[in-house]
Amino acid sequence: MMSKWIPSWRYVPINYGQEVGVFENITQKCVFSNNLSGQGLRFRLNNLHSEKPMRIRHGSAALRNRLTGRLSPWMPLTLEGSEELAVEPDSAVYSDEILYPVSHEEDVILSLYFEDRYSVRSVCTTSTWHSWQSVQYTGDFTRTEALGYTVKPQLVPVLAMDPYPNQFAAGVCEVSVLTDDDVKLIGLFGDSLTHMSYFSDPLTTVLYARFPGKCAVINGGISGNRIGKSHPVLKGVPGEGRQFGPAGRDRFQRDLYHGARPDYVFILEGVNDCSHSIVFQEPDVPGAEDIFEALQDVVRQGRSLGSTVYVSTLPPFGAFGESWRDQAEALRCAYNDLIRSRYDAGGWIDLDRLMRDPDDPHRMQEGMHLGDGVHPNWTGGAKMARAVAEKFFRTL
């Protein structure tokens, strides 16, 4: 089989529409979970949504065996042969390939040193720590065991305002492995239910344990995203809502299909289509048919590109008292009924029925969410992940 580049890790760089922080004399170390074996590595360096060039003084990569803790030699990262990594404004580019044997039992470590002042406007984020971790240090610790941890609010005060804690990574949005193995790429697509990773991380863990060396999972979620409409304009809010991203139907191919085609796509999106227009008092509130047609559009795109596409009903988020919830919950129920009535049984899963409170179908089960009735916690996310894995991924 011909060797090909497969993303081992990928998140969507979030456009905050403004400076969210500053890196200067900062080393960032990231550890990415990896389930692929191959002959080499490359990294997609992210300077999207920025108005100025990004200059990284130098970077290094290494591999760490999850079983033994053994660390490979540090390998320099280069871009067009240069150890200084310069990326033009509003762009993302692949590094030069690093030809070195990679095992699916090894995680990937990336260390970047931002020597000069860099205005950070776009980062990848997660609310968990299983599929990747990121820390930032003051000083150049690119190839050493680092000391001197820098607390997040000092670097990215805008992210510190988020009610849900975030890890973040600047300057990188993808790790790819050069492999000739027969592996399957699985793309997860949606809003915060996917992006926050309480669901996607447990699913990744289940799939990597079930299919070691045989699959990779990439995350195409954006918190606050809507599948049918672009972000609302929120005056007085940092970025004015840009961090919610363009409509899912418009960004689908950009965020899941760059560089490689997913064999499978799982779509869980529509919560914000049901709620945002009501919460933010937009003049046009979509109907269930509008949201369903946007979902259908995304499904058609994926299938036309050769992917097997699965969808899900939306878990409940009502019965928490806010005035918007009753109207939004009615819209969610109507949208779910369209999925149930118009999809064949093999192409969708009923996460609504799985997660609802048996005594109140408009409320998520107690102990399954983060306290807001909308976002699954570790327990809820793991329950969703097990159901999705059993329904769609018993075999690959």
C-alpha cells in the first residue's frame, strides 16, 4: 500500500476575532495521543485568523512510549529547511517531514519556543486532558525537562473568562503520521458537545483500545457552533461571537477534510440552532425543518466525498428554568422526530433517549452533565461514547 499522511490528532483553530493573549519568551509543550504507526511525522502550524506573521524561534518533537515511558531523541522541527518557523498571517502550513519510526504505542510531544512577541488570536482548546495536554513555560525549555510553569490567565486572559476551564495550544492544529498501514480515519463534527471533549475523549479511548494501530479520531467541534447559520453578532462580547464559527454546513469540508478524507463521520449538532436565535433575540428563529435540512446538507457533502456518515438526535437540555428553554426544547424535540422518521435505523443513534431523565424527558439525567443541563460530564460523555462505539464501531 502506498504511504499516505493521516492526521493522528486534529482540532479546529478557534477564531476569537481579537487578541486573546501574548506569547513572548514562552515555551509551549504539547503531548498528543497517537494510535498510528508509520515512518514519519509532520505538524500543521497554525497562524489562521491572525493579522501578523508568527515566528517560532525553534521547535522540537519527540515520541514517548506509553508503556515504558521511554523518550526518543528530540528531533528538530523545520519549515522549508529552516529551524526558525515563520508562518504568514491568516495561514496554516505543514512543517517539513520528520522521518523517524513511529509506533501506535507512542504519544507525540511537540515543543515550540516563541522568543519574540506574538499576538495570539487563534488557538485549539479542550476542556479535558485525555487526548492531549498542553503547558506553557517562561523561557526556552524546548529540549529539556521544563521548570517554571506559567499560569494560563497570564497568557490568555480572554480564555480565562470561559466558565468551563480550557487547555489551549497556540501555533499548531494537527499532527500527521506517514503510514502505509490500512487505517480508518474517524471525524467527529459538531458543537460544544464534541469540542469540549467529554464525549469525544472517551470515544477515542474506547476506539484506540479496541483497534490499536488501526484508526485515528479527529475533532471538528466548535463550541457555540450552529449547523445552519453562522455565528450571531454579539456586541460588547469579546470577538463579537466570532468564536462560534461559520455555519457547520459551510465549514464541514474545511475542518474535517483538509489533507485526508475521513472514512467515517459522526455528526452531533443542532443544540445552538435550537437555542441561540431565541437567547440572542435574532429576528429569524429557524424551524425544525430548517435545521434538519442543514443537517441533510452536511450529510450529503460527506457522502459525496466518500465518507460513511452517522448522525444523532440531540440530548435534552430543558427544565432548568431559563425563559428560553421551553421554546428551544420544543424545537429540539421536533428536530429529533425528523431524524427518527427520516433516517434508516443503521445511520443514526438516539442519544436523546439514552441521556434523558426517565421521569422527565426534557431533562438530562442527574449526574450526567456539568450542572447546566446541557453539556455532558465525564460520566455522561462516557455513556454516550460507549453507545456510539457499540452502534457504529464494533468493526472497522
